[in-house]
Amino acid sequence: MHRPVVMKELVQYLRTAQKPLAGELGKVEREANEQEVPIIPHETVVFMQFLLGQIKPQNILEIGCAIGFSSSLMAQFVGENGHVTTIDRFDVMIEKAKKTYERLGLTDKVTLLEGQAADILPTLTGPYDFIFMDSAKSKYIEFLPECLRLLKKGGVLMVDDIFQGGTILDPYESIPRGKRAIHRKLNEFLQVINTHPDLTTSLVPLGDGIALITKEVDEIDATTLRISEEG
């Protein structure tokens, strides 16, 4: 939320000129922003509303629920028989998310799976019409094969915070040592989604950058989603 990749005046316009969220969900968003709780920024909120309104998903998967804001937003678009499944491993966030779902009356519409996504994803069967990944950035490349397995052909995988405040373009040697793993793995992730023959990808400079990915075939060989160490 604090690392937009476009000029700050334009960001301010995107966050103030577009319609605010109404009702209790709008209150959750405003409270989170006032308390500097990390949630998706308003420009991404509006984009997600538009996108989901076009896709009209029935089954949604989220990786990284935080306080439950984005999953609550997505739950508004799944219809009477739709459902959102979300995953998180942090106890503090899990408790906050549960309170959010209770506050918004979404306990029957959202299922929160507690634990490591690496352990939970292989147990899911899908298919999902829409997947939103907003978890540890170094794990994106590792979670990608499972996300694509679970995504239906023609479905959309949306991945948040892919540009690291623009530092994703900086030389590897200039990155602080503690952040080099994230830098390397995010670049690997971007190379794979941008070049894979069975994926269609669009990168959008909203917030800290989002990727929209669809798969053009029913199944993708997981071995084709990795880059060799030599590469």
C-alpha cells in the first residue's frame, strides 16, 4: 500500500476520485487504512470489483488472507451459491480475519484454512474460477504450479505486489543481502509468467504491481514452470 510504482499525484487521484466502498466493508477498509494495516490499496479494490463483475466467479481461492478484507470483497461477487476459500498461517491475522467475517456476516460464504499454503494447496481439488495470491513474495514461484493446477482453463490468477516498489528492476548486486532471495525469485516468477507458451499474462501498475494470468490449456506440466539454475 505504501510502495506504489506510479507517480504519487496519480496514485492520490486513483485513491480519492474513484467510488469508495459502501457499508460495513467500506468501514473495514477505512479503519485498516487509518491504522496502517496492510490491505490492498483502493485502486486495486476498484480494479478487482470491475474484474470480478465481468468474470462472475462461483469459486474463488485466496492465498494470504491477512485481516480478511480482500476475501470479504471477493465474497460480494460469487453469487448465492458461490464460495471463497482462503489460506493463512499467521495466528494474529487468522483471528482478525475471523472477526471480519463475523462482522460482515460472511462466515457461511468464506472458508478460512489455517496453516502453510505449501501443505494445504496440494490437498485442494478446485477448479477455481479466480485465484488471488497475496502471500510471501518469495513463494510465488513455488506456489505457481499448484495455483495453475487448481485454476480452470480460462480462469484468472491475480498476483499482488510483484514490483517491490520498482526495485524488481534493480541489479541483483545492488539489492540488500537480506532481500536478494525475494528479488531473485520474483524475477524468476515474472520471467516464467511472461514467457510461458500456455499462459497469457498482463502486468498492471496498480499499487505495487499486479499480474493477471490465464492458462490456455487444461493442464500445464509443472516442470515447464521452473527456470534452470544456469538460466
